[in-house]
Amino acid sequence: MGDVGVDASFWRGRRVLLTGNTGFKGSWMSLWLLEMGAAVTGLALEPPTSPSLYALAGLGDAVVQHTLDIRDADGVAGVVRESRPEVVIHMAAQPLVRRSFVEPRETYEVNVMGTVNLFEAVRLHGTGVRVIINVTSDKCYENREWEWGYREDEAMGGYDPYSNSKGCSELVTSAYRSSFFSDADGPRLASARAGNVIGGGDWGEDRLIPDIMRGALAGAPVDIRRPDAIRPWQHVLNPLSGYLELAQALWSDPAFATGFNFGPADTDAQPVAHIVDRLSALWPDAIDWRIDPGPHPHEATWLKLDSSRARARLGWNATWSLDQALDSIVEWYVALRDERDMAEI
């Protein structure tokens, strides 16, 4: 397709069903879609945190909201019938590795059967659906602690229940694509894999940026688990642009019905300690951090994506560097501290 980018004219008036829209990524995606004039229907639980970007940005008044658990198959089917979407973007998930050790059953129910429920709803009731994007995770791959990035045809796997459930969601996607969504005139199904997205408005538990910003706002010390762990950090708007570009491409060409990685530049795969030190330097006041001795459940030390397919076939690139992302995060939370209009921010 070449370097098309996100085409606002494609989304103007487009009926979009967005699951998980009350979460961090889902709220940013809602804001972007609404700005382009899309008609957004949300399917999600109440915002998972308080405060939340969803509430601060006033999204409850801007989308057609269905407060519903993705595990409710009949409810999901009803939303698909009622909203008659043209594009479905699936972001609803149990997104936390550490929580998956405590609640493995819920993690699989949400991340695997929730995906099945949505696909079934589209299969049986999705007249008019042309594009489905299933957003999974960079952790869907069988992590061998390689120093090079994973490509889309690498084996699915996952040590912990969260990562494994995302690998399972990818396998479900492949099976439904082959079995039910192979007709070029029917729904076209692709998956998008990104991880360690960061940005303003994230209050997720056991996540690095929210932990640091909570400590910074409260003037409290921050406990850091794995300062040596290397992750492919990127601002949330980078992968969201990839999801939108993938949906545009898939609308025009069923050849895009496959998996795509959306990761940052190699130089932005940095250890946790780098992020902490950089945010400490940017924040107006001192940030005191210390190593949390644990014990902690298993987490991979090294994880990186190869996004060559997205660059070659979509013309996609991660626009914001890690430095720009961290600058914008500090700007966002300083504005929050100063009680500015966060919908405007």
C-alpha cells in the first residue's frame, strides 16, 4: 500500500465496535476514532481504575456504551446485532501478567473465550462486518530470551497464564480465519501484536509507568521489580496508528488478513532502569525509587518485536521515539497535577 498513514476520511461516519474501550488503550483509541468522525460503539466493563482516562476525557457521553462482560456470549451477540458494525476492534482483555498468576481461570476465560464469543457473534450476527482486528500482545510468542525480535510466524507460547492466553487467542484467530472468515466477501480477520505501551492516563496495577507516576504525584517512593528487564517501550499512539492502518488495508485487500507486529525502533528496547532514570530527570520534583526484593513471579528478561512486515506492507513506522513518549507522559501527568482540562490535554 505504501506510506498511507491513518486516513481520517476512511473513518468518517464508519460504524466501529470497540471492545475494551474503557481501558487505557481503548480510551485513546476512542478519542482518535471520535476525532476522525467515526460512530463508536463501546463494549466493556466499567473503567478498571479510578481515576481513568475514560472518565477524565468524558468518553461516556461520546460513545454508545454497552457495559458488558466479554464472557457474556449472548450479550456480546446482542451488541453486534444492535450496533451493526462495519469494523470491529477487539481490545477487551485481562491485561496483567502478575494478576494472571492469581486468577488464571479468569485470564483464560476473558482472553480466550471472550475472543471466541466475539468471533461467534460476528459469524452468526455480523451482517455488514468487513474488518475484524484482534489486538493480542507481544507476549503471545514462545519467548526464548533471544536478543533479536520475534517475527509473525514464530511459535505461539507463553510461560505465564497471561502470555499463554494471548498465544491461545492468536490460535483461535487463525482457526476462525481458516474455518469461517476465509471468504473474501465476508468478514476479514487480522491480529495485531504490540506490548509495553505507555502514555498519559494509565493507572493499571503492576505497570511501570503508572507505578512511577503514582509515586511522583504522591511524593512517595517507588518500588521497582526488575530494573534489568528489557522491553520494547512505545507511546500508545504508535501501535494504535498501526491498528488503524491495518484495518484500512484489510478493508481494501483480504491479503492483509494475517498477524502484524507493531513495535518500536530497536533503540527503544531499553531496560526498566533507563525508563525510571529518564522520568526521574524529567519530573519537576525528585522521584525516589528502590528495588523491590520480591518474591516475584516469573517475568521474561528480554522481549523484542520485528515489525518488518508492518513497515514493508503497510508503510507503518513508530512515529514517536521513546524520548518523545517519556516527554509527553511527564507533560500529561504534570497537567493532571495542575488540575487542567484533561479532555483537552
